[in-house]
Amino acid sequence: MAKRSARYVCQSCGAVSTKWGGKCDACGEWNSIVEEVDGGGIGGGPGRKPRKGRVVPLVPLAGATESAPRIRCGIPELDRVTGGGFVRGSALLVGGDPGIGKSTLLIQAAAALARAGEQVVYISGEEAIAQVRLRAERLGLLDAPVRLAAETSVEDILTTLDTGDRPALVIIDSIQTLWTELVESAPGTVTQVRTSAQSMIRFAKESGCTVVLVGHVTKDGTIAGPRVVEHMVDAVLYFEGDAAGHFRILRSVKNRFGPTDEIGVFEMTGKGLREVPNPSELFLGERSRASPGAAVFAGLEGSRPVLVEIQALVAPTALGTPRRAVVGWDSSRLSMILAVLEAHCGVRFGQHDVYLNIAGGLRIQEPAADIAVAAALVSSLAGVALDPDCVWFGEVSLSGTVRPVAQAQLRLKEAEKLGFASAVCPAAQGSEERGSDMRLTTIGQLAELVAKIAA
Ligand code: TYD
Ligand code: MG
């Protein structure tokens, strides 16, 4: 028998080395290297000869195709994020912090599908059957014909799924609790998680079931242990929001069968997750009207326009190095906007702390928020409230030029629908985007914005 050798595997990126170290050379993570026994695994152990392969048919690129068959789960916000429903035979990863509501979302989806007549299997590796039932009871889902199991062995799960009716959807909660006999590492290690995920994904492809894997996210925002799983699955959805607040955002960050950057918005209530079909109203709901430092950004999340309040607080500092704190936006992007305001508009922040917050727990990635952020910053510094009926959008370049953004018409329409009367947008966008009753102010340079607020 071949000698089993120890190897050291980074639990963050999966890189393998022959000796232990405090820091992974591949991804730079500290304290992530763990000894794992190389028991062979799928590829065969050391010394094992690979079998001779068989000839696989090669086909031309052109040929009959069918659009991916989908099953809608009946929760429109979830169907939107998956791109129109779960694709049969695909594997999805739903990631999120512990306690954010992943199990709640998936048991609700499972129940909705089961009520629609599909076969659904929910496998809980974290909670006992009684706990899952208790949650289902609280959510009023006990009548849904979902089939349950509390199991963590991949071999047992696969054998169970192979007998009886083929389910349309299999939910594994969570991938970190699974273990397979193919490898000898401990459950939860990157090798176990990767190999278990591989087995489940192969099952999805071969059987045509949709497999949803739940994964916990670590503090730094990556799926605990196996970032590798993200590369293996067809779609990755993140469930985010601050656990203290009650709004949750389901975001698609990878989707082989649909758009990414699509979001679904939910509210956590005493009776589970409730959909929020109009997120703008929600993010603007607690708006403090007409106070300095608040600007409404007409944003876009995936295909959907979302209006959100950007709040800035610029306050004199007692510190040698002033503070810059950001929640919900990119901090290097904030530094850039501050630098452009200083260099091209003569606005000085050197003696001020700057705090920036996106209301409602939303995280904005669009550069189109640049001028809304700049407006909020200048408004707070000057102590002048902005027009509460105005929305802002436009990207700022390092030279201080305001650049056009995508889908201006959609943003303006949403703002108009919600009762906003005017908008400040990039000059290049002003003329082409007529057709609404909104009063448009176009700006070409960031300095014009500063002059407008100070005036
Ligand atoms: P859960 O789905 O268990 O989170 P995860 O699977 O992501 O770890 O959700 C747990 C939280 O949700 C918990 O803090 C309680 C809260 N919750 C509600 O507020 N209402 C409900 O109806 C349910 C089921 C949970
Ligand atoms: Mg859970």
C-alpha cells in the first residue's frame, strides 16, 4: 500500500504545500494552513496508476440547443436573483453570515416548490429534524410536502437520493457539515468541503436535480474555508444585510445561466422572510428630510433601479490624521472623491473627519454614486441641506469631469415614480434623456456641483 503522506492545505484558498507555515504564500492569509492526510481522494493516491481513458465524442459547436429548463420557486424576489428560476441539473451556493436567514429563506423556497407539486428534499447537517420542524411550524409551512433528513454523510445522502422519487430540488444546509469517506481529512476542512461539494455537484449534473449548497461566510466576507466551492458551482448567491436590522439582500455574484448583480430584497419578520417588491421605498423610508449631508442616489442594482439615501458627516477633527469611515461603499473610492474635491474644486477636508453611510444596509458598487457622494460631502461640510426632492447620479473621473452612466432613463423614471421633482446628472446625458417631467440639471465638471451647493 502506498505510504500516506501528510500535506498542508490553506483553508482559505486550498493551496497545498509540503510544510507548515504561519502564512499562506498563495493568498497571503495568516493562520490558515492545516495539516491534512492525503488519503488519495478522487484523483487517486500517490503511486496509484491512472486508468486508461475512453474516447469521448467530439461534437460541432453548432447544434440543437434548448434553453435551460427552469423551475420557478414561486418567490419572485428569489426567482429574479437566480435569473428566472432554478436551472435543472445545476448547483448553487447560497452564502451568508451565520444567523442572517439562509435556512429560513431556503425552507420557505422548499415549501413553496413542494406546494407547487415538485419533489423537494431538505437535508440539514446543522439542525436536528425537530429544530427544522419547529422553524417550519413558526413559518406556517408544516402543510408543505417537503421531505426532510438530518444527515452529514455524503455517501448516505447520495444513496438516499438515488432511491425513490427523483427530487427536483435538493437543499444541503450546510456544505461545511458534510463529510465524505473519499478523503480522510476532518469535516469542515477545505479538502472535505471541496470533495463533498464535488460529489454533490456531480450528482446534480447526472440526475438533473437542482442542488443548493448553503455555505457560511467568515468575518472577512469569504465563504468559510472553501473559496474553491465558488468556482465549482454554477451560481453563487450571497445573503447579506446587518443581522441587527431587518432588511436582507440576496445578491447574485456569479451565474452561469443568468445575470449577475441582480438583487432580491427581503424583510425578516416574526413569520419569516417577506419580499419587498419596491426596495426604493424601503431604502428611502426612514429618510431625514432636508438635513445637511444627505443626498438621494438614483442607483441601479442589476436590472432594477434603486433609490437610496447617502449620508455624510464631515466634522472638525482633533486628530493629527483625520478619520475616514465608510459603511456600504468602497473606502478607496471615497478617498478618490475627497482628493478630486480638494484638487479640482478647492474644498478642503484635511482638518475634518469624514463618515459616509449608505442607508438601509445596502452596499453600493456602482461608480455612478460618485456625484451623490460628493454632494453629500460638500453639503455636510458647508452645513447646507440639499433639495430633498432631487436625485443625483454620475461618475467622477480623476480630472474632475462628470461622466455619463448607464440606464439614465430608468433611474429618472424610478425617481419620478417616487415623487422626486428634479435630478442632477452628467452633462452628456441631459439632452438624450428627455421625455420625463423631471427638472434636469446637467453638470460637466465636479466644480459646478460645488458651486451649485454653495450658491
Ligand atoms: P436562520 O435562517 O437560522 O439563519 P442562517 O441559516 O443563515 O444561520 O435565521 C436565524 C435568524 O432569523 C434568527 O436570528 C432568528 C431570525 N428569524 C426571525 O426573525 N423570524 C423568523 O420567522 C425566523 C424563522 C427566524
Ligand atoms: Mg442555518
